[in-house]
Amino acid sequence: MIDLQTIGLERFQASAGEAAALLRALSNEKRLMILCQLGEGEMSVGQLLPQVGLSQSALSQHLAKLREEALVSTRRDGTTIFYRIADPAVLKVIAVLAEIYCPPVSSEKA
């Protein structure tokens, strides 16, 4: 259970818009998978393409949306643009989602 007295309801309310924006971005399965890949480190569009199963134009549109929401940032090296997670909150939320939905496989055999 969440103790809003400890967190501070007013403090939480002040950040609710930012939290909602992050959750909206994560609510799209493809964007969630893009962010999961970027959680492993900086990647170019060419590196992301085989990982996420999208066309280049679709991937670019999703990356533009994530950039617009300030969840990813870019670095240019010649003609290649590299993307990385810009908001540490993204990594925390993805870690929690992975813990809930991707529990470790037991190494014990039945």
C-alpha cells in the first residue's frame, strides 16, 4: 500500500503530470520496447531496427515522440544519430515493469 502521508500528496500531485506523460509514452508497446533496448545503452536507428521489428519510418516516428517527451536524447556522430535514455525515471519504471512481468526463470529443475 502507498502511504501518501509519507510521500506528501501535494508533492505527488505536483509531479502527476510528468508521471502521466511518462506512462502515456510507455503505454505503447513499441515505444516500451524501444526504451527497453535503450536501457542497455546508446543505440543508432540501424542498431534498433532489428531489435524492435519496425520499419525505419515507424521507428523514427516513435523516437521523435520519445524525444518530444524528453525521454530520449540524441548524439550525432557524422551522419549517424545515436539515441539514449535522457530521463532516469524511465530506467526505474522499466526495472519495476521487468520485475513484475518478467520474473527470473528458476534455475531449479522439478
